[in-house]
Amino acid sequence: MKTNRLIPWLCVAMAVGLCVSACNKETSDVNEGGQQGETKPVVTPPKPITYLQFNPEGANDLTFEYDKASGVSTITTTGNDPYIRLEAFKKAVPADSCVLSFEYSTNSGLTDNIQLFFGPPEAQERSCFTGQLPKTGASWSKIEYNLKDQRTDYSWGGAGDWLRIDFGNNPGIKIRLRNIYFRGMTPEEKAADQEKTERLADHARLAAELERYLRTSYPSKVTHVEVQEHKVVVKGECSGEGSFMLSEITPWMDVTRTQTHDLTVALDKASFTVELDRYVTIGEYKYDRVLSKWAILKAGADAPELVSHARYADEVVPVSSPEAFPFPTKKGTAGVGILNYSENDIKDLGATSATMNMNLNEYLAQGAAYGTHEEFFAGQGYYFNDNAITARDNILYQYSREGTVPIGIVLIPTGSIATDPSARLLSHPECAGGYYAMPDMTTPKGVLSYAAVMKMLTSRYNGLNNAGRIAHWIMHNEIDAAMTWTNMGDKQEQLFFMDTYIKSMRLVYNILRQYDQHAWVLASFTHCWTRVDEDYQVVSQLGNLLDFTAAEGDFRWGLAMHPYPKNLTRPAFWVDDRELTASMDVSYVTFYNLEVYDKWIRQKDHFYKGDEKRLLILSENGTSTPTYEESDQQLQAAGACWVWKKVKALDGIDAIQWHSWVDNEIEFGLRLGFRKYGTDPDDPYGKKKSWYVWQAAGTDKEDEVFEPYKAIIGINDWDEIFLK
């Protein structure tokens, strides 16, 4: 993403590659896993065709050569932001021509996402990602992207419009391209497009049903659900005349679609207590009802009528009960385990918490093999990769032993879907690109595979079996920017998306609470607040969380926020973000106005069960040094002073994990870390000034080390940075 809201490295550093995006999800190149934009043998298109040419004027971070005789353009990337435009259209592209087709050849391959900008104007909100360009060797391959939605959404394709192509983020990539043109959709593509339209219309209907469900005051109520070792006890009250029944809703069912509910038990009393077996056979699975929620239905002429909200388990019998693992201090960092000496650096910095990616597909194997072991869940055997688990054990055990509180981020990299059956199995079937996928919450196989991985991880990392501890779990990444960071398809209605997200949160939580009753599951958001930079509004999504909680029973969910500066490339946020206020209707929350988070989380009506403040951490945030010059390092260090002073003083914020502790080359030229690039020719991994600031934070040297940075910010006292 080449804009102010750049792609945070923490959540991509562990990914092997990237997959296709919304731009090409409906092309004819579909592989077994549903991913598109794959290469295929070159087929000569029918003539005549108008081929598009590049316009090298204004190209950035690349060299361009064009051979007129062969019609081949050669692009070699030279920096972290390579892009070039195609010539503007001399006349409008025909309305039915929306599939962009081209042939390419590359020995190196492009492992980053291509990004297309639809100009004019050239803006992030008029762009989309299209996936990788795999190696072809000396041969040529064709790749095609269906841009029908972009043509419609941006009213794009007229005379004078143009397309900008961004070739990832890395120098040294050489790609040859030819025969660039637009074509119409095939009958198969038209049928797929129609199916997508109908599917999205049904999702919109479901979202409307969920809205009514959440706003309805039902006459009957499920009052308590207790999951015991072998039984589930459900209590409730029926109101009114008619025949009532208790209904079980599994995670892959929709609460408003009562005709799909599996089990119903007749209720013959106004006040009831129903005792059921905890484990029940559903198809080939021995299903654990700890994952279910329960509602009351009334018999109707055509279909049962929902007459209560559904309720998840209020109590779950514990399998283990570790002691609480609170943050010793508020100071933490991110990117744990990326380099061999990160452990020593975190100790030297005095960081007492650390985030780490947990890419679920890396743990789940597809069968028995050397280096795997089997565990049973839902009556099925699941195989797990011992090497991946051992590597995580070593890090977690060491950190847990020394008092560092690890926080896991539950992720499924979309770049693995095309080649990794485990990623494909775990990913939502409508995933259309981005960097991470929503888990599959639509099928028993997908849901229970996801549950099996989370059961293995949460039972292993509860601190009681010498494998270490994960104290809290961040559920996916930046859900307001869902298409990029928690993808389950484009143009999804917000309530439909949030219903799926909360199902994922509840699944993990009800498994987790059996092994650690102190852990929180945390929702992840960008620095937006009321502003919508990509897909959804953060404040509105928080409202959805509160609404579902009120309707279906509360659970220990908290917040993992990412208050980067508005412009990630500029470290002096106290200048650039000064229009931001502490008002609850502000557009962004950055380091400048963290008071907004503090106010929100400390509102009594936002508390867990009304009496406990929810956990709130700043799990991914930092400022960049544009260069390693002294002045830029001072600006970053001053920002670190600012944020530490605020976090330390704001009681609603429990911890901050600075992103990240070391600069990384794949992060679009950003230098967010406390250390320099490992490839820096003069000082590889050298400590920046911010390293010393973070080391001093919270110690008796804090005032001394922080003092010179007041002048850089332009204040006389740290009290001046706080907003009313």
C-alpha cells in the first residue's frame, strides 16, 4: 500500500507470499483453492486488439525499456516504491470489456502484491491489489484480472482515464510484459459474476435480519448456559402462548435462519432447565457443544419463529487454571522471534510484553508424516508440525520464565492459500485476497479444523506444561480494513462481516477459557476512528461488539489498537496531527490524542459484565525515521518520549508494544524500529536514538534521557502534551 496508511510489517513478516485480491477474484484463472490470477499457457487472442502501452513519464523507482519490434516492455525495479502508468485511453474502453489481460516473463518473480490505481485522480481509495507474478523462467505466461467492480465503483474506463501499476516493494525485480489489453467476460465469467451478485444480495438480507435481531426485545429468554464436563445445562423462560422449543445454533449456522438449526428440544414449561450431552455426533464429527449458542423458538405455520436472543456459555468447566499473568509494566515491543538476538534486546530494553504472529496454517499438517504428531478433536485426528511448535515453544518458554507477557496474533496468511492445503482449509471460502483471511466459519470441516488448531495452541501455551504462555490472543488484524487485513470477500455488509468475526472470537474464547480463565481475546483496529479509510468505521464496529455482547452474553473481549500517526512516513505527528482532538467523534486516534481510547474504555457501559474495565493495548504502533540522519532519529525518539508519557499516565491503556523493535526492508521503506536495517552498510542493526529512549522509559533515568526531546517537540513540560 503506497499511501499514508502503509502496510505494517508485523503482520506480514511471517508470511511466505501474498495472494490475489478483490481485483481478480472473478477471473477465469481459478485454481482448486478458489484463488485467481494464476498463470496459464499463452493463447494468442483474436485480432484485432488494441494493445496498451506504458508511459514512462513520472515512473518511480524503476527503469523502463521498450522494444518496438517485439512489443516487449522491460521493467526493472530499483527501489521500494516502483510504479509506472499506462498511456491514457484515447477513447472509452467498451463497457463490456473489463478483464485486463497481459503476458509476462520473469526469472525472479514478484512475491509482493501488484497494486492497481485507477486514475484520475490517483488515490488509495481508487486502487486494489492483484497478487503475485510467479517465476516463469524464459517462457511467457498470461495473467488476467477482472476489473468489473472497479470500473463500476470508480466510474472508470473513459477517454483520458489511465491505469497505474505498482510492482511491489522491492528493488532488483526484472519483469518483461507484452500484449496488454482489455477483453469482455466469457460466459463462464458472467455466470460467476451473477452468482457473486446473488450471494452478496443474500448477505445483505442476512445483515438486515441481524440488525432486526439485535434491536428486538424478545418476550422469551435463555438466562444461563453452563458447560460441564459431560453435560450442557441450559436455563430459560418462555413467554406467551404456543409451542416452544430450545434450539442449538452451531458456529456455521445463522441465528436468524431458524430452518437451518440442528437440534430442537420441546419445552413444556414457562421456566425450564434442559440438560443435554455435551458431545453429540454431527455427521462424521463428535461435536463439542461448548462452541454452540442456544435460543428459544416458537412453532409457526411455515417455519419456527425466533422468540429469544441466542446465548453462549456463561460457565465452562476448566481443564486447567493457571494463575493470572498481568503486565509487569506498560512497556513492550513487537516482532518477537524475527532475529536470533531479539530475546536479549527485549531484556535490555526492559520490555515486559511482546506480540507475535501465530500463522495457523504453519501448525496444521495434512496427514501423518515425519515431524508431525496427532491430537484428537471432535472425534477426528489432526496432525501438527513439530518443528513449528518447537520453535514457538523455545521463544515462549524463555519469555514467560523471565516475566515477559507474550500476546499471540491469530492469523491465516492468504499468500499461502494457493500452495498450502492447510491455509486453504482454514480460510473463509469467500476470501478474495488481502494479506490475511477470516477463518472459515461456514462449514463443519472448516470450523472444527480451526477449533482443533486453537485447542492445541491454547491448551499448550497456558504456562503449565513447560511450553510457555500466551497470555492474550489478538483476533486477526485490523478488521476495519478487512479487505486488506482480515479478508472474507469484498463488499460484505458490515453486520454480516461482524457476525462472522464475533463467531471467530467466541470460538477461540470458549476453547481458551477451558485452559486459561484470565486471558482476553482482543479485537484489532487501525488508527481510524470515525473516518473510514478502507472498509468499515471503527466506532461502528465497536458498537456492533457491544450490541452482540448485550444480546448473546458478555465475554472477555478487549481492544488491540494501532494508533500510528496519520502519515506513517512523517515522525513529527505533534505537528501533522495537531488538528485531532480528544472528542469521541474525532476522525483518527494517533499518538497525539490517545485520550480518546482512554475515555472509551473507561466508560462503565463498556465494561466487561459492567464491573471490569476491558483490556486495551496498543499492539502495533510506532514512528518512522525517514533517514538515519541525526535529525530524523531525534524526531522518532521524541515521538517515543511522547507516547510513553501518555501511556504511562492514561489508566485505560494497559500496555504498548512498539512496532517494531528493528527496521525491516520489506516495509515500504519505513524505518519504524529501534534498530537499523540489518543490511545497512555502515551500521547493521545499529541502535537508533529511540532505542535508548525506550530503554530509559519507566526507569530512574527516564527524566534525564527524555529532557532534551522537549525542545524538539516545542514544550517546556510534559503536561503540555495532554488533551482535555
